[in-house]
Amino acid sequence: MTTEKNFQKQKDYQALIQSVTDYVVAINRNYRIIMANELFKNQFGVHPGGFCFRGWKNRETKCENCLVEKSFRDGQNHSNEDTVIMKDGRVAHMLIKSTPVKDENGDISYVLETATDITEKKRLENELNKLTGDLEHIVGDRLQNLQKSEERYRTMFERSRDAILLTDAAGNILEINQAGVEIFGYRNKEELRAEKTARDLFQDREALRRFRREIFREGFVTEFEAKLTGKGNRAFDAAITCNVMILEEMGKVTGYVMIIRDVTQRNQYQKKVEQQNTQLAILNAISTTVSSSLDLHELLKSVLEKILEILESDSVRIYLLEKAKKKLVLVAHKGLSETFIQEHHIQARNVGDGMLGQTVKNAEPKVVNNLQRSKDRYVDLLLKEGLKSTAYIPLLSREGPVGIMAVSSLSPFRYSPDYVAFLSGVGNQIGIAVHNAHLYENLKKAYKDLKDTQDQLIRTEKLASLGKLAATIAHEINNPLAAVLNYIRLMIKLTARGRFNAAKLDDITRYLSTMESETARCGEIVKNLLAFSRQSRMTMANHNIREIIDKTVALISHDLGLKEISVVKNLQENLPPVFCDFRQIQQVLLNLLSNASEAMTNGGTLTISAKGQEDEEFLEICVSDTGCGIPEDLLDNIFEPFFTTKEEGKGVGLGLSVVYGIIARHNGSIEVKSEPGKGTSFRVLLPFSQEGLENLNT
Ligand code: ADP
């Protein structure tokens, strides 16, 4: 039975051992293999009775940490992991277990050793360990970064000087930093949250609408400028940067992050800088204008344009002081109605009269912010024009005020000290410009006077030297000519007595009469030359100019009548007497009238006018005709001696130079205006006064 039982038991074991997937060997106390399953035999070869260490490990001696030995010694199960070299040379990782098998007496008859190939398990285990290790590392790092960035954000949030707000989708404030609480003027965020939503922060509904439109369209808004209100509706300028927070998977708006900066001060600075830039631009524009033009009229015109172009005002008037510095006269204006400008008190103002007059007198700027409250006596005129405020700015040059600039606005305007200082700067620029323009005008006039004097001097010089020449000629040719004339007259008498051959009588008579007229002409030249050379004495006395004119016209009226020339006399009633040489002035008029008559070959009108007042310096005589006129390029030559355009025998070119000489000796002047084909006009100015002329009598 026992044997049968044992046998049966052994058979069961055998079957079990064969069926497992582990390597199984039974080893006795001497380390010899007493049984092995097929798996073992296949892998490690058949070693019945062989040493287990040879079978397992191909060793010559027992293994150091022998499990079989351990199980025999203590009757316990043991296990360890070891590596074994397999048939194909692969190193396999094995989990080896030893189990003592006891006999009926309880003695250990052998030890069953099983080995499980755990190479794959080990590899997976290793891999898993590695992965787990990496994962832990990554997660660790991420966590650390997250903490860091959260810290950073927190610090930024708390330390930011801008307000940072988190709101929900409806705009309710979820979170706000300390700076935000302060910017909006609250004690703490609870108080703010209780009073306001993000929408209530906007002062202006329109700005809120624009803000929302932009954020819905773009998903963010940068530096959106709007007026926001804090506690007690205190408003301030803000720049808002806002981002929408979206729940990614659903695309749903969960709220907004808003960064708000109080830019009130920045805006104020900016405005100030802009204002200063504008003012600099005007000053620059004005000083450029001022330095580019010396023509006062043009200069003021461009200055006005510039001022209105850049200033916040609606109108400007510029007044300049008259020479005597007693009166201001409007010289330029812009932005005002014609009716207003034509007002007597707007056109001109005495120094000291009204606001304009006082400002120029005190040489200090004066500002009226609201004209309705002004006491100026002319304020009604300004109010009627719709003007509400005016700054009166004196135009100052180095030598004091030269005028005033009135800058007006159609609305009450607060002229800040800065603005007035700036306008004064403009005033100074204009003042200097006006001064320079005056200097330039004076210079121009002085230059013209000098040029005129020089021209006159040249002419006088020419005349003087010609005068000398004339005197010589007169002496030289007058007597012989007189003799020739007497002789010819005698010959005519003889002829008349029939002592010449009758057949030649007519011819001789014709010759002789030609000789007479020619000789007479010579005499005429000599006479003119004498008058012209001052050799004839001047007989100065007070004469009635009307009488001289009438007598002269009478002299040539016959000739004028023949030529169908009508005479118009425009002689002022009660012309004051003129201190002059009657005959010489008559000579002047005769020459002018003869020339006029000769210019009107087909008839026309000869106009003689004369006017002059006692309190004026000169008497003015004009002789005008409707004749052929004088080409412009000849105008400068007509007063020159011997200049004539007339055919030989008709003119000797001394008429106008005689006129010029006589007028010059009377300290007067003569000028000519002419239009070819239309006519010519000579204007003579004769001084009434006797001063400086008496000595001419001597
Ligand atoms: P003359 O008459 O002998 O030519 P004047 O000295 O009187 O000499 O005049 C000089 C020139 O001036 C004239 O030849 C003529 O060309 C021009 N002149 C003077 N007066 C007139 C006038 N009223 N209309 C047109 N030409 C004139």
C-alpha cells in the first residue's frame, strides 16, 4: 500500500512537474539531479545523476549561495534570482525556488528546485521603472514651474501699479489688486465689488459700447482710452488693456482680465507738450515769416494767416501806431465781418482810449475772459460781432510799443498766464518785424530820395554846363546874325525898289524870305539859350497864376482854333498868389501849350488846371492833351537839351529843357505822364513860399 501510494504520489508529481511551464529538477543531498522535467532537459540537456550546478550553470563546484543546501539544512523554502545562460546563448533571468520534499519519517529526501524565466518580466519591470521615474521627474518639474509662475503672477498682480481686474462673463469683479482698489478710490476690494461691476466703471455709455464692440470683434483690446469713474463718481482718464478668458474645450467666455492705467497725468503732460509744440510751431512760423519779408503789408497778412491757422482763436486784429504815436490804426484783420471792420472806433483808436488804447499806453498785455462783464466803452461793438473774449497784446519793439494785436474768440476763453506769455512772444516777434519793416521803408524812401536828388543833380549839372555853352554861343553868334539880318532886310528893300533883275525878282524874294526866317530862327535859338543859361535875370514877385495862364492861352488861341483844339480850364477859385518870374512862367506854359498843340495834329482837348491851398507848400499846374503821347522809352530823354522827335525845321529840342531850367530855378518840380495814342500830361509844382528864393533876385 505504502509503495503503491508512494508510487502513485510520484506519478502525480511527475505529471504535475511535466505540465508546468517552469524548469523543474529534483536534487538530492549530494547535489545530484535525480529527476528533471522535459523543459529542463530540453534547455539544459539530460543530466540524471549529474550535479545540479553542472546542469544549471555548467560549474564544477557548487554554487555559493546554494538554495538546495539551504533547504536541506533548515527544511525551509528558499528563493533567489539568478542569471542562467540558455542553450541559444541568451542570458536568462530566473526566479529560482527550492522546496524540501520530506519522506514519511519527516526527513528531507530531496529538494525540488523550480526556475521561472522572468527575463521578460524583468525587462518590462525595468522599463516601467524607468518610465515611472521619467514621469515623476516631468511632473515634478512642471509642478515646480507652475509654482514659480504662479508666484510670479501673484507678485505681478500684487505689486503692479496698474489696476488688474478679473471679472466673470457678466462683468462682475472677481478679483482686483491693491493698486486697482486705490486707483478707483476704495478702501478695500470688498467695498469696490459691492458697488461696481466692470461696466459701471465707464463714465460714458458710448465709450463702453465702443469698448465692447472692439473686444467682441478682436478678443482683446489694447490701450483703449476712456474716462472711468471711481468712488463717488470721481472721473479719470484711463488706458484699458483687456483680454477675454475662454474655456478652451467649449469656446465659452468665462470672463475678462483687465489692466487699467490711470493716464490722467500723462494726458495732461501730453496736452501740455502738444500745446507747447503748437506754440513753438507758431513762433517758428512767425519768425520765419518775419525774417523772410520786409514788406509790412505782406508780412502782417502772412502772420495773421499763421496765427489763425494754429491758434484756438476765431479772429485777429492788428493795429499799428501812427508816426506821431497818438493814434492806433487797423492795418490787418481776419475772421471779422465787414460791418464790424468799418466801425469808426474799430478802424482807429486814440492812444489811451478803450481797452486797445490803454493796452498800448501801458505796454502790458490785457485779457478779458468774458466780454459780457467788461467795462470797456466799446464792448458793445465786440458783443454785436459775437465776440466773447479777447486778449490785447502790445506789439513791442526795442523802442517801445509799435502797435497792438487783439486776439478774440467767439466763446468765453480762459487765457492762462502761459498762453498770454506765449501771445506776448508772438507780439514781440511782430513788434520787431514791424520795426524792421519801418526801418526798411525809411531806407527805401531815403534811397529813392537820394536817387531823385542824384538824377536831378545830374540834370542840373548837364543844364549848367550847357548853360555856359549857350552863353558863349549867344555872345558869339548874336551880333553877326543881327548884321546878316539887317543886310538881308536892306536887300529886300533894294529889291522892292526894283533894282534887281526883274526876271529873277520872285526867286530872289523867295530866297531872301527863307534867309530871313532861318536867321530869325537862329535868333530864337539864341534867345532860348539865353533864357536857359540863366543869363537873363529873374524878376521875382507875387503873381496871380490865373492871369499868367489866361494870357498865355490867349497868345496861342488862334493857332489852337485853327487846329480845332478845344481848351478846358480848371482853375481853382481864389488861387493864392505865387512868388515867381511872370515872363519865365509864361515861357514855361507857352512851351507846354505849344508842345500839346503840336501833339494834337487832328484836333483834341487841351486841359489846363491849377490848384493849391495857402497851408500847402506847392501850387499845382497841370497841362494835359489828347495827342499822340510819348513812348515810354523816350520819357527819360524829353527834358534833355536838343532832344526832339520833330522833323527838321519844326523843333530844336530846347522847349522842355528851358521849362525844366525855369522850374528848377523856382525850386519847383515837373513830372510827366503819357500814354502813347491817348495823350500826355505835365504836372508842375511851384512853391508858394518866398523862403530861399529872394536871393535869386540878386
Ligand atoms: P521840341 O518841341 O523842339 O521837339 P521840346 O524839348 O519841347 O523840343 O520837346 C522834346 C520832345 O518831347 C518833342 O520832340 C516831343 O517828342 C516830346 N514832347 C514834348 N511835349 C509833348 C507832348 N505834349 N506830346 C507829345 N510829345 C511831346
